Amino acid sequence: MKLRLFTTRHRALGNLYLLLSLAAVAIGTLLSLVMRIHRVWPDTPLPFYGLLNPEDYLALVTMHGTLMIFFVLTIAPQIAFASLVLPEQIGARSMAFPRLNAIAFWIAAAALLVLLAAFFVPKGAPISGWTSYPPLSAIPAAGPGEAAGMDLWLASIGLFCLSSWLAAVNMLATILGERRAGMTWSRLPMTVWAWLVTSILTLLVFAVLLAAIVLLFSDRHFGSSFFIPAGDLVNGRIVGRGDGSPLLWLHLFWFFGHPEVYIAVLPGMGLVTSLFANFARRRVPGYRLMAAMLVAIGLLGLVVWGHHMFVSGMNPYAGTAFAVTTMAIAVPSTVEVLGWLSMLWDGGLRGGGSRFPTPMLFALGFLSFFIAGGLTGPILAQPALDSYLHNTFFVVAHFHMVMAMAGCFSIFAGIYYWFPLMTGRLMNETLGKLHFWLSIIGAWGTFFPMHFSGLAGEPRHYERLTGPATSFSGIVANERGITSAALFLAAAQLIFLWNIFVGARRGRIAPPNPWQATTLEWAPESAYAPINRGPYEYEIAVNEMNFYPQWESASKQE
Amino acid sequence: MPLEALCIAQSHLWLPPNGSLHGLAVDRLMRWNLIAICVCCLAAHIWLIAAMLRRRRREQTGSTALRWTLLTALCAMYLWMAVTAQHLWAQSRYAGPSLEAMQVEVVGEQFQWYFRYPGPDAAFGSTRPNLVDATAGNPLGLDSRDARGQDDVVSSVLVLPAGRQVDLRLRSIDVIHGFFVPGMRLKENTVPGLVLHVHFTPATPGTYPILCSQVCGLGHERMQAILSVVSPAEFEAWLAAREHVRTGQRDTTGAPVQ
Amino acid sequence: MPATFTRHPVEIERKDTGIGGKPPLDRRPTGGGGDGDNWDNRPHGRRGPRELLTRYRLGVLFALAGDLMFFVALVSAFFVRQSAGHFDARENYVSDWHPLAVPPILWINTAILILSSLTMEMARRQLFREIDVMDEWLGLGRPAVKRAAPWLIATFILGSLFLAGQWIAWEQLVQQGFYFNSPDPSSHFFYLITGVHGVHLLLGVFALAAALGAMFVLRRIELRQIVVDCTAWYWHTMGIFWIFLFGLLTFFQ
Amino acid sequence: MNPALNSKSCHPERSLALERQTKSKYLLFLYQPRILLLATALVMPAFSHAQGCSLCKDATAGSAPIVRQSLRRAILILGVPAGGIFVGILVLARRIKPREAPESTSQL
């Protein structure tokens, strides 16, 4: 597709969003590679940079987390894919507010630039992690990068809140108001259900994050004391004026931060449901239950934020309450996983028209990571165990598997699946399969061993193991393995880049509806009949076509 | 995965040796949880691969009953996890420390841990941030006019007697730190402006690393200390030695006397 | 609804009268099959009257829902900060929160804002009176705009008055020695909440001015209706928010 | 409503009972998504007591009761409107029909 910059067409904007995420994920991956290398060889100077200081390492951690969580896992699965196919999937011609969509994109792009600018200001990028707990983040003197870098971080995230707020308004107005005749709630593709939930969550939580950022900014510059406690003494200067409470930031931030996880992973859940149905040529068993469970996850996700604060001085009874709700989230997630597994098992996947093209492989990879990473959730939801595992590599492994890897694999699946809609061409299957197998091997090899480092008690954010922490000497071999696997994983993504750019230019021209799918984004340009059938009507033996696309109107059948 | 499940089953599961009373229960809970999720993960993956290898069939072999049974079983597992874990949590946190628990104050500041013992009067002297001056030997800003503070002992190693319950009051001078003793299965953040309490009982003598588990600035990974659990007699001797040098400047380089 | 409303087909989609009620007879959905003029397979299917209005109302509704959460976060921060304190050297719990006596002019401002909401509602209603809308459709002048404009201007003036009143309140506080960064957190919150809400109202006043201009510039009646309608909903919501925030600042100090 | 959930459950065993009962509620809503809302509503009191228990000698012993009470109020202030808006939008979604729906055109 010709990529025009100042466009308001939703598909072009979807491409732009995806390119934005691609840039962010490339930078974030490079940062993480530098971190991994530094962890294994802390004293070898890096090419083009030299020796990495501790504050540089923390800056890398912060920027890696911020880039990946905000600009990749929030943008790509949600608004990028949504502006790519959401209007077609509900039978609309465009988003409800195309210009608003474009404005949101450009704000997000500006936010990315502002964030990257933090690398180049004096004293560099912030070092307080993507959660930026005050007072460390509230006092410029608290560390290098906490001055100008932190201001840029705050500005960038503020812009991002604005952008995703506009995007969520747009998606909600589209999903609720723009559905074609007959596109009832029981006929929506599962992806649309997921986007409905995530856009509600985005609407709710990013506003709270914006408020928290406003408070933090006024603490930094306008002499207020929302988060800085009395008599707080940093660098020999007493900066605490009033009785601010850092716990307030933790509450506000995690009220945003945990639903953010579901914003990142719910669209993937919806997408793999569609992909399984498509490539296994099956209906979705218990469609209503699956959709209801998506909603349940979103709603429960609003009341579990406290499980990030078990050891942060929160009252033990609050710990219990939040642990209960967190455990409760395991139930709808289990329903989803069992639904997928039995859906794959019932029909069997070998032969009989079911195939394993690259999107299906990545969807299966998503399922693998969602299971493996999600199962450690119930452990971390227990305050008694979390008070040992909190902020160790066990947590890192957990959220990298269930959020980062599952999220990325769903993004890959979506890109391979919808590539014909972006470029009119298909990506190379052989390269795609190679990319998948290398990626899943590399990803498991990278993030699974982190569980063991975490069980051994190794904390996050450690630039090197010095002092008493050298008691973790047993881990070093593990660390080496992780680093080499990470390099392997990153190298495998070069195949993906090559595949994208070659596929966009010289890929095989895609036939209409290349995957024999039923959902409306594959409808021919001329089909505007009202919808009168469900989204996943596969394996129905009719004349020479074993499925009913949603755009086939009833009148055409008889 | 099956290998993990096995080697998890036979104890230590990579955790550092445990030196606290409650740690045993934590390790047991951790072990059973890990076994449970490893089995679930393994089973799910076997099911997944089997589905990929299974020849496709036309008729709907509805596995609804199977799904609901599995779901009920898994929910029972989650319920069991929640109940056992909450039981342990309640034991360790709901009730306060016993009255004869030893009071020790843990103070985190960039990038150093300080430990303060109340001394014979069992009362901590008041501190003022404007008096903090590590070079002058007063890293905590003890108010010299406060009689209760006269006998306080400030140390940079945490020396505890084995077998006696300790009630830590956690403070921070500047930013949020994380007081993490892997060997004691203990972690609690030190939040500036708050005084948080955790209590535990060190059981086996030895030295355990104390780490900072919450990123607190550029020296985060250097912010470590030593917890040495000694016999009560040695502890008394050590504390007595500290209290003798208490007058005037304070000794902040305490090492356990042997 | 007379059929005179139908423009030529390309113009039809999304360019529809805001006059309520059912779609015109020849626009009724004839679900699947039916007469030759089955509009289901017209290129851009339309929902019938008010589609555009409904869409923009939905957008404004969701945007305001997010905005509500923004203020909710501020309010929860208010309550936490209100009770925060520390133990002094004598181990007694002291808090630095001193209730702030809000300037009495805020009562006048609140009254002004409520009044402005009424005038705004009047303006909105004027644009939806069937007779006038019909006239405008038939090209017989713009009676609806002429009726609505004074109310809109009144709202604009009242809104500006409110903002000026807030400014005066700040001035009075400054004369009493309460600055934003004065050590008292209650003054942080007063300035923060009134300031954030003031920014919202400033945007609202701009929107009023824009709507006023748009009423005369826009050529299509439904667009005029949309502009005024959305501005009105935004304005009402900001009024409701202010009543809550004012109650918070006044009675929950 | 569930008495154990509303009563000030500050003692370990009672709050254990509390979370058992809450769990069973959650098992229920598998069959009835509506019960999810009820269950969440039932957990809310748990939050409200969560921060405000006068017996808590531990973790928050350093902060005055008023702080915990305000934190619990803040948790409710954050959680309840969020859940309310979430459910409200879903209800609105149920009310809005797809365009050209046979009988009534969607109006707000």
C-alpha cells in the first residue's frame, strides 16, 4: 500500500502505527541486548560507547521498559491493529473519527521522539525504572538522569496518555456506533470484543496515570509535596517540605499499571481465537463464554493493582484482598485457555484442510507463552511467596513471558495474517516458519531460565553482582545462557525485518481472502449486505465452500 | 519441564539456604506451588502438541464435560493455593511481634544500610534529618539531646542472636529502598515517611547477604549489607563492645566479634 | 417527513437532517431483498437520521468518561494527602494539612456557572426546534441560528465571568498569603483543582466561541446542531464536575 | 449479601473465611457472568476494611489510623467509579443497536 504520511484512512494509519511500534521495538531490543551483554561482561567497554556506568545501565532498563510497554505493547496490538481492520470487521467503512485517529497517531509519534530525546539531554535518561517511584523520580538531585531526562519522560508519557485516550474514544465510538446492519454483539469477531474491553480500560486508566504525572510534575517544579514525605533528605539537602506519601504514587501508578498488562495481552487473546478458528476450520466453542471471560478479565483487572505493592508497606489485609481478586483473574484466563485447547483438540489439526501457516504457528506460540507465563501468576499473587519473589528475576521472567512474549507473538501473528491487507502481498512462508521456530526457541531459552535466577533470589536492576551479592555465583552460568539466547532471539528477528521489507516489495500477490477466512476484513469491496451470521462459521459443507463468510447474505444462499 | 518438576520435588529448588523459622513453611509452599504449575504447564503443552498431531476428524467430539471438569479441578487448585498462602501470610503478618521481640531499626539511605539497636533502655532516640552527617559519625541524625538516644548503637552490619524473634522497624531517609534478605525469606520496602514493621526469627547461625530490591539510584546494586546470625552469647558480647564505644562519636564499622 | 429532504444520492450518506424520528419512507431498511431501491447495498450504508449526531455524542460521552477518571484520581489524592502526616520528635502524629477557607466568591462563581449551563441548554434547544429546523432546511433563512445565537453569547459571557471569578479567587488567596507552593498542601490542591478545571472551562469557552462562529459559517444544519450540541454536553459536564469539586474544596477540607 | 464480607473482618481466621467465600463466588460467575459484578461488589468491602484495621500492629504500624482510613477511602474512590464506568459503557453497548437495525435507530 502506498504509505502517505498525513492520511486519515484507517489502514494507512494502521501501517503508520505499526511502523512506529517497529521503530520502538527495534530500539528497545537493542537496549536490552546492551543490558544483557553488560550483565555478563560488566567490565568490557562497548563499541561506540566505552564502559557502561551503573547509571547508564539503569537508564537502559528504564528506557527499555518504557519503550516496550508503552510504544510497542500498548500501540501495536490495540490501536495499530484496530485501525487496520476494526472498521472492516464490524462492517463500517472507516473509524468513527478518522481525523481524530490521525491526530492520536501524531501525538504518539511526538511522544516517542520526546522520550528518545531523553538520551541526549545532560546526565542522560531517567534511572528510576518505568514505574519511576518517587521520591527518586520526584527529586532532580536524587540521581543522574532524574533532572532533564525525567522531565522528558514525564512529558512523553503525558503525551502518550493523551494519544491513547483519543484512540480509545475513537475505538469505542466505532465499535458501539458504526456496526453494520445485523452485526449484533453475538456476531462480533473475538478481536472486536477484546478491543472493546481494552479501549474501555485505556479510557479509564490512562486518565489516572495522567493525573499522577501532573502531580509528580508539580512536585518536581512547583514546590508542592504530594509524593515527597516530610524531612526527606537527598544528597545532604532536606527536600521534604510537607507530608507527602510515596504510597499515593504507587496506588495511582499501579491502578494504571496493571490494567495496562491486560491492554497489552487481551487483543492477542482475541486474535488467536480468530486464528485458531480460521486455521483449524472450527467454530469457537462457547463463543459467548469466551467473550464474557474477556470482559471479566478486563473488569477484574481494575481491582487487582495492589498485588504490585505487597511489600511496599501496604496493609497486610489489603494484601489479602488484592490477592483474592488476583487469584480470581486466573479463573477467566483458565476458561480461555481451556477453550482454546479443547477447540484445537476436538477437531485435530493434521490434514483435512487445516494448515499450519505462519500466523497459526505464532498463535500457537502465543498460547504456549500465555500458559507458561500465566501459570506463574498465581504464585506471584500470593503475598507469602511474593514477599520473597518480588522484584527478583522470577517476576521479570513472569511478565516477559505472559506479557512481552505472548504479546509479541500475537503481534507477529497479526502481521503475518493481515499483511495482505497492508500491502496486498503475502510474506514468505518459508522465512516465516524459520522466523517462528528460531524465535520460540530463543524466547524460551531467554526467559525460562530467568525463573531460576529469580528463585535463587537475584534482584532486578542489578548492574553487576558485587559485594555479598556475589553469593549468587551459581547464577553466572545461567546469566551467560540467557544472554546468548537473547542474542539468538534478536538475531532471529532480522529474518522478520527482511521478510517484511522484501514481502512488501516483491511478495506473492495475495488472492482475495487468502486464508479462507470468514471475518469481514477479507470481504470483497462490493459486499455490503447486512450481516446475518456469526463470525466463525467454518466446516459447514456447502457447495464447493466449507465455510460461510460473514458477508455472504442469506439471500445469496438459497 | 518434567525434569524441573522432579528436581523441584526433591527440595532446595535453587533457593539459597534458609536460615529463618518461617522460611521452612515458605519453601514448602513454594515447592508445592512450583510442582503444581510445572505439571499444569507440562500437561497443557502435551495437550497442545497432541492436538497438533491428531488427525483431523469430521464429527464434533464435544469435550465440554472434560473442559468443565478440568476447569473445576484448576479452580480447586487456585483455591488451595490462595487458602494456604493466605494462611501463611496471616501467620507471618496479621499478628504483631511478640512482646519480648528484639527491636532493631533498619535505615536505608543512598546507598547504605544502617542498623540501630535501642541499647539497654530499649528505646530509640529521636532523629532529625538536619543532624544527619555520616562523616561526623552520625549517619542517622541522632538527636544528642534526647536521653533515649544516648545508648543507641548504630552499626553497618546486622548482627542478630539466633532463636530470638526480631521486630525490625524499617525507615528510609531519602528514597524507597527494598530490604531483602534472601536467606531469611524476608522482604519489605523501606518507604520514606513511613515506619514499617516486619518481624521474623533467625534460626541458624551464619552470614546472609542483605540486598536492596527496589531500584534506588545509581548505586542500587552496591547497596548491600551482611546479616550475621550468631549465638546469643556472642551477640551479647558484640553488643556490649558496641555500647562501650558509644560515647561521643559512634562506631559505624561494627563487625561481629568472635 | 417530506421527501423534499432527499438530496442526490452521493450527498445522502452522513449528510442527514438532525430532525428526530424515523427515517424517511424511502429510506426505511427493507431488510434483505425487497424493492429495487434497497438501500442496504448502497455504497455507504447509513443508519438514518441523527447518525452523525449520535456518533459525535458518543465520542463526547466517552471522552468525558475518561476525563471523569482524571478528576477522580485527583480527588482520591486529595483524601490521601489530607490525612498524611508524620510523627514528630515527641512521637505525636502531626499533619501539615490546614483546612483552607475557600474565598466566598466561589459561591458566586458557582451560581454563574449553573446559570451558564441553563443558557447553554436554551441555546441547544433552539437548534432542535422542528419548525425552525424545517425552515432552515427549506432555505428560508436561519431562524434557529438567530434564536440560538443570543443564548450562546450569554453562555460565553457567563463562562468568561466564571473564569474571571476564579482568577479573582486566586488573587484573594494570594493576598491572604496562600500560594501554590506555600507549604500547606490544601492550597496545592485548591490551586491544582481549580486550575485544572479552569483549563477545561477555558477550552469550553473556546469551543463556545468556535460554535458561535460555526453556527453562521457551517452550511449544513446538522453540523450546526452537532457543534452546539457537543459543546453543550461538554459544558454541562464541566458544570457538574465543578459542583462536585466545589463541594469537595468547601466541605471536605 | 454475605455477612462475613461486610462485617469488619480484621482477624486472620475471619478474613480467611472471607476469602474462601469470595472464591466460591468467583467460581459461580463462570456460569453467570452477571455474578461477576456481584462478586466484585462483594469484594469491595474487603478493600474498604483492608487499609483500615485498628488491630494491625504490623506493616503499617508506623502510620496513624487516619492515614489507613483515608487510603481505604482512596482505594474505593479509585475502584468504584472505574468499575462503574466500565459496567456503564457495557450497558450502553447493549442498548446501542447496529446501524440500520430493523426496528429502532439507535439514539442516546
